[in-house]
Amino acid sequence: MAENRLQKILAAAGLASRREAESLISAGEVTVNGKVARLGDKADVEKDHIKVCGKLIKNPENKVVVALFKPRDVWCTTRPLTNEDEKIKATVFDLIPRIKERVLPVGKLDADSEGIVLLTNDGELSRRLLDTKYEVPKTWRFKVDGHVEDKKLNYLSTGMKVEGKRVKVNGLSVEKFLDGKMWVQIETSEVQNRLLRKALEKLGHPIDKAQRLSFGGIDIRGMTRGQYRYLKPDEVKKIKTWVGLAK
């Protein structure tokens, strides 16, 4: 097996994101064959003894993907909570205590948003799902203040600009009108929902609630808040197809 940068090895082993791996390396928590590693070092996971915080690592043989219906006020952070984290009531890991594999969330879903979160120990799959070039589809539901005019919705759906970036909207529909509110469903390939939030705020309709219904064709239909499940082989193949990893 060829040598790879340590950040990539740690991510592939499901131990940390690449950014978190860099922090571990900088802090001197990673060693290769008994020597403290430095940023930029490479290694072969099959030949070298790589340790993180004193524990030997290797690529996981059993790669899994877990779907979680994340409730509001639950964070996707991977770091341990401290006494300073008074606003954080729980993390996604508190909801999956029976998952034996060392899985990490694919990206982050804001604490005040709810919906599907994918977690996996397959670092390459996680990286590709977040890579904008693969345009992995996501479906969102937003409850917004007021009733958005058709011309504003058309402006949003045709690619309005926010912070100098054009927002990608693949589909948009109005679900329901309420008293002073409305539900809007948006299909997009944006990695973050922040731009969609900013777009609706720019149109004069701030978001009251946000829910991610699906990610890469995997949805929360039939699930309840806080519930999780392993993806079936055909579902894993579906998301791998989006990012060119399906065999």
C-alpha cells in the first residue's frame, strides 16, 4: 500500500476529520514508528506503526454508514464537552451509544436544525460526500416568516447571489401556508445550508425552523427524532454511486 499523508490516514481510519487530524499532529499526539510526527509526514498504514494518543490505528475492515434523525439542540461536534459548553445539551454521539464502530458525522448540521445526519468510518466516502464537485443532492424544509412572493421564489430558484456566491437550487416548492408563516421545500447540492438561510433572510423572510429531509438520496422517512439505523447495502451503494465509489 502506498504512503499517504497522516491526515488522510487518520481520516480514513475514522478517527478524525482532516482538520482535526492536523490539530492532533501539531499537538504531538501522533507518532510513527515511535517518533513524534510532524505536519506533512507520510506513512504506510500497512507497514508503519501509527499511534494516536498512544493507541495503534489501522484502517477499519468493517466500513459502515449510519443514518441519524438529529433533533434540534444536538451538536455534531466531535470534541469532548467541557463546563464552558453550557449551550450544548447533547452531541450526536450521545444518541448512538450502541454503535460499536468509530464513526464520525459527514459534515455538520447546525444545532438549531434537525434532520438526517450521516455518520461513517469510511474517510474517503465522507470526504467525497462533502466535495462540491460531486454535487450530492440534499432536500431541505424551511419554515419562514411571512408568505414569500412568487417573484422572490423565482429569483431564489434561478440562482440568486449571496455573499458573492450563486446559490444552487435544483428544485423549490411551497408545502403549506400558515398564519404569518409558510413551509418551503428546497432541493440543492450546496454543502452548507448557511447560504440558503442567508438567501431567505436577504429576501426578507428569516427562517424559523430548518429540517434536512434527505442527503444523497437517503431520507428520514419512517424515522423519529433521535432514531438511528445502519444503511442497507443497496443504500450504501446509492450514496457511493453519487461520488464515484460504487463497484
